[in-house]
Amino acid sequence: MILCSACRTPDSDNESQKSNDLFTNIDKFQLEDSASNADEIKTFDTTSLRGKADKLLWELKDNDDFSYVIMYGTDTLIDMNGDGQPDLLIEYYGASGTGLKNGAEIILFNTSTNRFMYENTIDLPNPTFYFNTNTIVSYYIGNGGGDATKFRWNGYRLDTLEHIDVDIQSASDEFLMTSVIHDYKTGRTSTVTSDRVRLPAEYKYFDYKPIVRKE
């Protein structure tokens, strides 16, 4: 339980101005261990982007929407949307599902508000990032089918360029995959069938390469 948030180091007649400036942007959290009643002081230097990120991860670790990813994921700071500002990327492997479950959560940093936009977290399954074109492809295909999507960054949001609906029918020794491809650039829709799981080459199906997570 957080008992104190953003507690500042008090001024002292004996402290130098340098010390005051150093601690001005350091946030402290005092947590009470209900079992041992022992207090733990968690300190974050929020003058740095890494400190801001660590503080956010600490605050979200008990949130049901983030706890698994934070506990089992690996994070790094990297510019994801091409604006020159490092963002928070968390890579992890999912706990359930019949398909490949590599996942990436992106929490963009808004330079105007000087904060991470955790309320607009972007969660992508099996993504491949094409930084040179500012695009992302992502897919999830389980036993019965799934989907795949191609995006392009537009500021702090992702615009959809292509979406593929995948249906899989299998019985005995027969297998049929039907892909309905929606091209949002041209407005056209096409259908492709296959006797095995196939996606366009840029999706790198079954060839996921993490940026930071060790497989």
C-alpha cells in the first residue's frame, strides 16, 4: 500500500542549495508490508527518463492490466514512433493461447506533458518493427484462426494500413486456411486460400525477433 507519494526531502539550514536541487525531483514511496509491518522506502530519480519509467512500472505492478507484463517482461527505452523521443517498450511471452504468444507493450512518452501515456498503452502480438518506414506488422493465429494487421505511426497513434482475417478449418488430414485481406490504402478486399498457415513475408510468421527480451 502506498502511504506517501511524491514526498520531498525537507529543507535544512545545514544543507547546501546543491543538495536541495538534487532531491527536488526525487519521488519516495513508503510501503507497508502487511505481514511483517516493515517499511520499505522506494526512491526514483524522476529527473531522468529511466527514473520516470521505473516509477511508472512500480506504480502499475499491482494493476491487473499490467502486472503480468511487468512481472515477466523485459523493458527498455527506445524511440518507437519516430519522433526522436525514447518510449517504454516491454516485451514478454503470454501465458495462454494456442498460437505464438510473443507480446510487446508500448507506452509512448508525451513530450508536451512530460509523462508516459500509460492510459493509451499499445499491446501488440508477435510484432515486427520496421523503423525505417515507421510501420509495424503484428499477428496472432491460433488453432481456429486469428488475424494480422499492418500499421503506420501517425504521431501518438497507429493508423491501420492492412488487416487480414484468418479462418482455419481442419478435419482428419485436411487443412484449409482462408485469409480475407482488407487493404485500407486502396479500399480493396481480396481472399486467399492455402493448405498451410501463411502470411505475407513481411509479417515474418514463426520468425519473431525480439528487440530486448532474451528467448
